[in-house]
Amino acid sequence: MKLNKIAASLAIVLTVAGCTEASSPKTQVKETQVTKEQVSPATKVEATEDQKEAFQWQTERFADLRILRYQVPGFEELPLKTKELLFYLYKAALSGRDMIWDQNYKYNLTIRHTLEAIVNGYQGDRTTEDFAKFTEYTKRVWFSNGIHHHYMSSKIMPEFSREAFAGYVKAVADKGQLPLSDGQSAEQLITLLQPIIFDKDIASKMVDQSAGIDNVVASAVNYYEEVTEQEVVDYYKTKKNVDGKRPVSWGLNSKLVKQDGELVEQVWKVGGMYDRAISEVVHWLDKAAAVAENEQQRKALTLLSKYYRSGALKDFDDYSIAWVKDVNSDVDVVNGFIEVYDDPLAYRGAFESVVSVKDHQATKVIAAIAEQAQWFEDNSPLMEAHKKKAVKGITGKAITVVIESGDASPSTPIGINLPNANWIRAEHGSKSVSLTNIVEAYDHVKGGSLAEFAWDEAELKRGKEFGPLGSHLHTDLHEVVGHASGQINPGVGTPKETLKQYSSALEEGRADLVALYYLMDEKLVEMGIMPSLEVGKASYDQYIRNGMMLQLRRLKLGEHIEEAHMRNRQLVASWVYEKGLAENVIEKRVRDGKTYFVINDYQKLRTLFGQLLRELQRIKSEGDFAAGQALIEKYAVKVDEELHREVLNRYEKLNLAPYSGFINPKLEAVYQEGKILDVTISYPTDFTEQMLEYGKDYSLLPMIN
């Protein structure tokens, strides 16, 4: 499970030289030949504050987006073996990139290649308004890994004309870059794509979580084909777990389709669906395993390759257990079909990869929280039957990201807690990480919404002084303690089986509530990780502002909330507001035509957070679908249109982009006689160039899969 920066805060051209050995049957990469004398010694030290300030953190802004960069401090000082390991994992991450595009929508790869052919080859007038709008649309599609908004799931509607699009395609038809199938003409490609791109009613939402409809049929995500929601539910009812205490993550790595009237899983594996991309991922994972830091890391990487080859979900469980036990390595990697947010029924995992190095200094805080996991469990407001008697294997660390891919890029999480299988968490534990260099990048480009939405000078001062620390601690507590807490009653199915389309929003709400509950606990002061409860107050202020008002800036007027993290925040904020009305715990105030939500009693609010946490854990533990559905539909979905209009008007005047994403660093291997002599890092500045180079170097799948 992951925590997005936009979920946690209000602030808010890659050519790689690689190996050409015959053992790599896939992407061919140029080898750079040098002598040892040409390689400079690694003498760079940690960047100074002056150097950090000189770094260009933000490169451009368009639509509702801003494009940022992040640094990897100390990379040059790493041992060669570590750099080599990171390079192989970097290649594995990018080799899987095409898969998220295809998962998000069946025609995404065709559309992307068409857009890129135009960007590369169009020789006409690029100064027209239509072409400017085309360029912006293309960037938005790149950012979202497809034609649906990366966060809101609605289709991105172009502001250039159908005629202009047809003209651009025809103008590059003779360049040999259009994604034409056998015998297909440019005209036929235009006929195929025009309605998909321009008709708002075709594939209108990647994921549609609306109540009272068939969510599978209504969702454009490419996880199902010619099947209904009920057919999916019935299909997985037939799947039996040999061991009821260790349920298999059915459907995690496959597409469910109907063939000759029968339901069939098209498994994502070597020799199966996505064969070429996965084979390339495996190639680089195998090379990484050969230079692993230690035997436990080698075991985990080897098991991950085995899983990709077999497609067997038991192999994925074995890998996940080995990965959890790899606690001594500095280098770490998330690579796989992980998060299920984009499956309307929460079965299928989106491909993602995060490659990182441990940040030893920043790890101290998150590790301190992990060490107290049992105390947090014992002292939570959960029913005793729902508490873990023995919390196992909870580890936490801060990481420096080297590369992100798939569902983790360009929009990136700031915290991760894995694995998602509840039984593995219970028996073997979990890993929680905080992405420190990503957070640092955000901190360098903070927005200015606090002054506009804070009630008074006291709230403003508290937010400025304690808000950043509160955000960091909220992330750590959410990931380390939140997702790892509580237990499901014996005989109760997994949340995706029992809570279905509401499982993700309820789980994120549960983890948020754990963090909120403890942010006003003196225990954190006693541990020395925060100076006073003023940090907790600042976090409470921020959460209520966001959940009640500020997050509405991401919606168009008249829209309801679909995204799981947004639903969880409105659920939590609206529920405690309503339950606290009698004692005026949170007060709605209006001044000069502007609305504010002001907390009058922080301790009573903490009590309310604890009550809702207790209920959400009960719903999860007992698999109470009706109660979960009632909470989400009452508190989390519908939006006050008048308040929404006010938020949009106030936020527009601030001239801030509500979403951010990143250009990745670039790693290049320097070879001599087939061996890596060094790995260098650089920081590209042009988002378009990076997307075009990724499209050129890592296009490993057919246009339609």
C-alpha cells in the first residue's frame, strides 16, 4: 500500500548504455568503451545546502500539473558493486513500463505511439493554438500513463480539434513511426482513435466506483474483457485455498476474459501475456541477483524472477516473505504487480517499481516507530479481539529513490508499506519506507495554500512551524503502524472479497486514523521524535482543512469523489465533524464570505478519531460489507456543490498546480571489455525528452494486448 504526496500534504530523455551480451535477447543498448584512466574517482560528497538550492527542482508547469526533479545524494560515493546492482534494478524497472500503459486502458499504447510519432515527426506549423493544445494533451497523457487522469480516473479531454489530429497523423504517415497493424492505413488508424480520444462517453472513466452499477463493465481499465461484475465474483468464489489461513491473492497477475463462453485468466508471465516486457525484466533481475549484497537479498531477487517465469501466485508469496526478511540490505526494490486501487473489485495489481538506497540518518525516526509497534497495537482503541497479540516483523526505514516506474511514476508515493497480503503481515511482518529525497523535492517547491485556508494567525503559525514534521510523522505512522495493525477474524475472507469496491478507501481511512490517533499521544514526545503536541495539532488542522475543503480543488464542479484516498479523507473528516457537532468539536465558521473549519477541542477530536478507527477495524475484521458501504456512500462520495465552488474560486487565485510528478534521474553504465567499470548518474531537465526516450528504448509490447 502506498501513500501519495497529494494524499498526505496540501503543498503540494533517457538513453542508457547497457550490456550487449548475447544473454540479453531483448533491448539492445549501446556499450560505451573506456579505459580505467578515463574514469574519475568517486570524490563527490553530500550536496551542500547551497548546491541544493542551486538545483532546478521544478522544470515546467502545464494544465493542473507541475514537473519536478529529485536528487540522489551520495550516489557517486557508492561502491561499484552497489552501483552495478542499482543499474540492473533500474533497467528492470523501466523494462516493465509498457505494462502499466496497457493495464490502464487497452488502446493506450496505440495512442501513445501515435502521439509520439507526431511529436517526433510533424514538420508543419508548431506555433498554432491547436498544436500547443496537442502538445499539452500529450504531456498529460504521458504523465498519467494513459488517456485517463492519473488521480481522478476521468478521461482527459483534448482541447484541439478532431480535424487537427487527423491532419497531424496524415502529416507523419510517411515517416514510418505510426503504430499501424498489418494492412492498416493512416486513415484507418484515425478512424479507430478519433472516437476513443474525442468522444467523452467512450471509456469515460478508467475506474468507475459509482454505486448501483456494474463497476467492471463501466470501468475502462484493461483488467477485464467481455465479463460482468457478477461473473468475476462468481469466478473467484470457485477458487479454493488449500490453507484457509494463508489465502492466495487470486487475480493479482492476470487479465480475466471470456473465450468461447468460458472465463479464462491471461496470466502476466514469461510465455504468457506481456511476455516480452516481463522477459526483459527477468533478464535484469537475474543480473541483479548475481551482484546482490547478501544471500537474503539474492534469495528474494531469485524468487521474484521465478514468480515472473511461472506466474504462480504461491511463488509471489514466497518472494514476498523473503523480501520482508531482507532487512540488512542497503539497496531495496519494489517490483511487481502490487497495488489494486485501479481494479474496481480490488483483485489485480498494477505494475510498479521503486529502486532505492537506505537513508541511514533519516531512518532513525521511522525505525523508532517500528520498534514500538507492539506498544501502539496494545494501546490502540481497537476491540481486544481485533488486536494482534504479537506484532511480528515490522520494520521501517527511510530511502533515497534512484528510479521509479510504472504506477509509481511520474506521480510518485511518499510512503510505502508492503506486502499487501494480510496473512504475510501477520506471520512474517511488513516493510515500511519513507521516500526522503522525494519529500525533500516537494519541500523545495511548497505552495502557499496555508495562509488562504487557515482561520487565524495561531493556526497559520502552528502550520508553518510544525506542519512539515507532522506530515512526515503522519506518513511514517500511516505506513509502519497503520497498515500493519489489527487482525481479521478467523474464517473471514480477505477485504477484497468481503468489502469489495470499498476495501481500498476503508483501508486507507483506517491507516490514516491510526496515524491521527497517535499524533496527539504524549508517547511520541517521550520517544523524542516530536517536541510537543503542537505537532499533532498542526496535523489535525491540516487533515480537517484538506478532508473538508481543500482536496475538492482536484474535482471539476459537479463531480463526486471516486479516488480511494480522497474518499477516505472526506469520510474521516466528515464523520468526526458530524459526530462532534453537539460539543462543537469542529466549528464551521464564515468570514468575509469564506468558509473555515476550526478545531475547538483537539483531545475530543482525538477521541472521535479513535471511535471511527475502532469501527473501521471492526468492519475489516468482520467483513461487514453493509456497514462499510453505508459509511462510504454517506460520508465519502457526495460533495457540497456550494462549498466546492468556493474552494475552486479561492484556490484558482493562488495560481498553484494541485498535482506534481517527476523527471527521473538517468543511470549510464560505463563498460570495459564487457564489464561495468562505473555507473554514472545525471539529472535530465526536459520532461518531453525523457518521455520520448523511454518510448524509444523501452517499447517492448504489441500495441494491443
